[in-house]
Amino acid sequence: MRLGDFSRYLPGGRRGLFPIYCGVIEGRPRNGGLVRPHKAEEFPSRMTDETLPFILLVEDTPVQARTYLDYLDGGPWTIEHVETGAEALAVLERRPPSLMLLDIHLPDMDGMEILRRVRSLPLSMGVVMITSNASISLAVAAMQAGANDFLVKPFSRDRLMVTLRNVIDNQRLSREVETLRENLGIAAFQGFVGSSAAMQRVYRLIEASAASTATVFITGESGSGKELAAEALHRYGPRVKGPFVALNCGAIPRELMESEVFGHVRGSFTGAVSDRDGAAAQANGGTLFLDEICEMDPNLQTKLLRFLQTGMVQKVGGDRPEKVDVRIVCATNRDPLEEVKAGRFREDLYYRLHVIPIRLPALRDREGDVLEIADHFLASIATEEKKSFRGFSPAVAQALLAYDWPGNVRQLINVLRNVVVLNNGPEVTLGMLPQAIADADGEAIAGEAAEGESPALFRQQDIEPLWVVEKRAVERAIGACGGNIPRAAALLRVSPSTLYRKKQAWEEGRH
């Protein structure tokens, strides 16, 4: 049924008249140009042939496929049309598209099956499902399974263009976020806080090794986050639905350690009034974290080695080994090789455990992470304690950066909790800190003391231009933050753009 005609100026100034049948544009200009030219602002124009999105249309009905191809004709993309699921999968192997327009109902397989296969592959393509009115619920299920959007037949060209623009823009934003993540680093990861290069290496190691079954050996000073790293390995890996069982080998009496690890049967020793599973059996299907592994008794080290070799545990007093499936993660605050050389740790056990080593840096080696961690936990603890703290004075920030933190993150959190519980105010001041930390930076103390000094103590020739004082403060903050300008800006309570602008002015000789 003919609905009418419309005219349109075509590229080159020519004018065309086109009949419309049931909403499908039938007319085409002789030169193969656009029936309905896209507006220039609809899609980014800074694209080359190599960067144009590749769209795969999977539609088995010829009339509808022709309509969609007409809609898409002349856009900033390349298009391929196939009619079956098998053909679509073949294209995926040959040339994965940027975006797939996928009909749910195909002659040879269900569109949902194709969607599941696409999402099982390491591809970042967008998928837009095409469905009839009767299958909207199926389209919603498809979105839950990983589709980016769905179109209900019949749909207009404008609706298609909006959908494509949204999906393509989201893909572009995702790529930009990933690039920023690579360039700027991750500020928080699985409970860790900090964007220093040292912690980026730790995050990458955890990400890379989480899916493996290989044993992980974590080393680091007390308070550096070894158990947090073990939990991150568990949460990030395929055993996340299984139990995470932590056992501190240095906190359990030697005579009870074997029972704690492997369990016991009733009557096996005084006080064993019933059968009990040990940590290894409790962690079946999950992760067993053995903290302070170098504290383990040498006799138990032998039994642990046998367990690692066989995957079988035998309870104290029992005579029937049991099979368990656990991933072992262990940790120590000592140098394990030195423990081996000293004869306190079995060499064969060390090499059995030391498959994937992860070394956690001390807080003093984390390039300014102390301020990020302090900001994070100050806000958290202040909320918990219903206090009004919002930040730190510049002198406190300097002191936190200058202090050595022998107790690492654990010590920093404890100091902040002490400050918040015993004080109140909009910001933490130097007098609220423990004396050892407040004394860590002489410049910080001098800075606060100078605020109360009389102007008479200064000679006229001691007074410097304001821009010199400002430049010195900015340079000191940037140096304290390891060259990280956004972090220095946060410390100085200005925007990063302000620091960039001032640095440029100073470099150009403008004050």
C-alpha cells in the first residue's frame, strides 16, 4: 500500500522523489547514494576505513533485511548481511564485528544461543537483538544474558540510528576508560586502596593468577595486606562461591596445629569429644589460606607436603584418607629462603608452595599511597563514629608522607581510628597525631609554628614574592606525591588544572 511520496535533496544538489510503501523506502538515487542522508552530527566523523565500525546483520527474512540495509546504507560503517546462525558464527571466526544486529528467531539456531557463544568469547562487540512484539520478554532475557539493547519489529530508521549511536558510543567510552585505567592506574582493587606503580603490579599479578589452581606464596611485612591479597585471589577467581578458610599458623599451639589443619576423630586425644573437620576439609571447593606458614612445626610441614602431593587428608586418630579439592594460598612476613637456609623450613615444601610469588610492598615504598589510604579510611571511620572530619591540614599531610610506617596500612588505620575517636573537627591537625608521627617532618612543624610567629621576627629582606612561596609549596607537594599532579592538587586543595596552569606560567617566565 502506497502511503505517499517525499522529496529530498541529495548530495551534489540533485533533488529526488521517492514513493513510500508501508513505511519502507523503496526509491533509490541512481548513483547509489543515500535515500535519507545522515546528519553530520549523528556519528563521529574522524574515522578512516580501518577504524570504521563493522556491523554484522543476522536476519533471515529478505524483505526485512532489505529494509534494515536501506536504513544503514551510507553510514559511517561497513556492513555484512547473513541469513543463518551458522553463517554468523563463520563471520565471527573470520572477522569479529564491532556490532551485531541479531534476529532472535533464525532458521537453524536460536539467537540466544548465538548470543551465549558471543559472550563466551574474549570479544568486546556490541549485540542488539531484533524481536517481534510477542517476544519482548525474550529480548529482556537476552539483555540479561549480555545483549546491549533490543529493537522491536517494526522499528523506524531513527530508532535504529539512536540504538546504534548509543551502543557505539558506549563501546568508545569503555575503550577510553580502559585506556585511562592503563595510563592512570587503579585507585582501588578488591579492598586495596592505592594507585602507586608498586600496587599496580600487585593488582595485575592477582588478576593474572586468580583463575589458576597454582599455589600462591605471598610475602610482605606485617600489616601490608597479605590476607587481603589472599581474599582478593579467592574473590577474583572461579572458586568465589566456595569457602575461604584462613588459618594463622603462628597463633595456634603446636600440639593442636595438626588437628586444626587436618581435623580429628573422637577420642584421638584428650578433649576430642567428637569428630571434627580440619581447615583443609572445611575449605573443600574453595581456598585454604595458611598465614605465617614459616611458623609451622617441621613435623607438620612433612604432612602438609604429603597433602599437597596427594590432595588427601587424614584426620588425627583416623585411618581413612579423604580427598579434598582446595587451592592453597600461603603467606609469611619473613624471608622464606632465609628460613630454608636456616633449616627452619623444608626446602621441598618451599618449592612446592612457591609457584606464584606475590610480594606486597611496604607502605613507605608505595609512592604517596598513604594519602589516598588516609583519605579513604578517614571518611569511612568518621562516618562510622558519626564525626565531622573531612580532610587533613597541609602539615598533617606532610607528616603522614614523611613517617616511615613500620606497621604499614594496619598502623595507619589504627592511628586514624584513634584520632577520630578522641577528637572532632573539620580536619585533622598536627596536634591530634601521636607525637612520633607529628615529629616525622620538621618542615610541617615549622610550618604550623610559623603561623603564630610575630612579623617582627622577620627582616624585610627575608620576605619573598608571593609567587615564589607558592611555587615552592607546589613543587614540594608534587615531589611528595611522586610527581602525581592530581594527588598534589588534592593535597593543596586546588584543582589539577590550576596546578597545570601555574606550572606552565612559571615555565614560560610568567608570574
